[in-house]
Amino acid sequence: MAMVQDKPNKLEIMQRFVDIFDTALLTIEEEDPDEYHKLIGELYVAVNGPHFDEMMAKQAVALFVNEDGTTGEHWAIKDTTGVAESEGITFDSFTAADWYYVLNLMYSDYYKTVGGNIPMYISLAKDWILDKDAPAGKPFLYWKMIIE
């Protein structure tokens, strides 16, 4: 039996598969929204692992109610990535979007204690994300736990 990747019309076959899958997802969404959201979450992790991509991180951070009275991000992803580069932080075990989420999380949750001390937010974020006894994907898993 020939594998899909060996067939000359493999792109057409894959498109048919996607179309069938999309139709099935729409049916599940209508009939059982909770199951639909669970399935979408599982598909997201299958593609990205337990890590944020930029779009998902921005959606998560947009929901923050910050201790300074604002909502959403305090720093844009380009800024948090720049901070990581200047601090020598590499994205080996987490993504730039994970770092963006965590640095904004530190600001959101600890503003009353830390105030305007930016180096302290960076230090807290590094400690939090590099926690040696935490599972891989700690930022994403933490977010999933909070929203469920």
C-alpha cells in the first residue's frame, strides 16, 4: 500500500483530509462546545508542544488585570525579546512567546510589591521560568491551569 507522501496527488489528498476535518470540527463545535475547545487545545499542543506561540501568548496576556490598574501587556513581545537577548537568555527550553507571557505576568501580579523596578521583574521572570523542578512548558501549563 502506497503512503500518502508517495502519491503524485498528495497535496490534493491532504486538502481533502483538511476539509473533512474542518467539517467534523464544526459539527463538534455546534454539538458540544466544551469538547470542541478541549480538542482545539489538544491540537494546539500537538503542533506547538506545551509552549506559547506569539498569537496565543498575546491572547493570554490581553486578559491580564494588572495590579497597577491597567489591563493586558505592559511590554510588547519585541521588547521582552530584546530584554532576553540583553540578559543572555536563550530560547532553548522555552519560546520567546513563553518569555513574553512570564515577564508580563510578573508585572501584572507583582506591581504592588515591585513597583517600577524593572530589573526585579526580569530577575523574577528568570527565576520563575527557569525553575529547575518545574515541568517543561511551565508558562503554558500554568496558563492552562488558570483558565480551566
